[in-house]
Amino acid sequence: MLYTYQTRGTCSTQIDFEIDDQGIIQRVQFYGGCHGNLQGISILLRGMPAQEAITKLQGIRCGYKNTSCPDQLATALRQALENK
């Protein structure tokens, strides 16, 4: 299923992602933010169980901010799994 998440507190403004019926991440796309880093994260997450990605990404901070693009993705994935 395809999801769209509006980020909060980060340079990226939106994340589109797809999770299959088994909870595996099929695709991630960030809008805005550090393009190279986020493109790399997106490729690394492809094929990973969403729950594993949440565990690895939640709580990551960006500089002085209380969140980061990876942390926002963890939040988005968690919400998607809860609403499945």
C-alpha cells in the first residue's frame, strides 16, 4: 500500500512510501532535504521489514533539532503499521 506523510521539523516536507502485505518496505521517496543522503537511505531501506526500519531510525536527531528525516520516516512507518 502507498502512503504519504507530511513531515514536521525537518528540511524534507513529505515522504511517500510503499509497504507490501508482509510489512516489507518496497519504496521510499523524500521531498526536500539532503537529496544524496535521503536517496541513499531510501535505497538501503528497500526490502527491509518496516518494523526493523522503525527500530533503527527512531530517535535520530539532526543537529539541534528534536527530529530528523529518518526519525520522521520511523514515525510515518509506525503510523502506517498501526492503521493497517
